[in-house]
Amino acid sequence: MEVSKKCNKPELSAGTLPRPDRTGCPPVEEVTMAASTQSVHGALREHLNECRHCFEEYRDAQKKLEYDQFFRRSSWGLYFVLFAIACHLIIKSCHAHG
Ligand SMILES: [Zn+2]
């Protein structure tokens, strides 16, 4: 039975420093804003590279934005299809009644 397990550090691509108390973190709004404008600059960029919490917030915000955009686009497509079907049915019923 394997008892002695060497320290298994998880491989982190970003934010290798755990900051449970999140001291020195920018406000969440700033991170979310950066994700929406897709421009991370200067200090915030550096912070995202070293703070896993903020990096995850940034990534989550980006994912959410992408999802929102996709959903909005597909719902417009759905409205268009429904509109087309409605028009088709109206025209068809007009023709049917002569
Ligand atoms: Zn942070």
C-alpha cells in the first residue's frame, strides 16, 4: 500500500499563488468589465496572471458573455423562424378562404 505520497501540487496555468483572503484583489466589477471589453491592461493583467481567484472570475465572466451572445443570437433566429411560419400560415389561410 502506498503511504508516502509526495506533494502533489496541481499544475496551474494561471494564478499559482493562492490568496484565500483575496488581499489586493481588484473589485469584481473591474474584472467583469475587463472581460466584457476584452481589454486587460497593466496591473489588472498582471494580477490575473498571479491570482487564481480573479483569473477564474475573469474566465467565468467571459464564458457567460459568450453564452449570452450566443443565446441572444439564436433567440433572434428563433423569432425570425416563428415570424416566417406565422406569415406563411396567414397567407395560406387567406388563399384558402379565397
Ligand atoms: Zn485577485
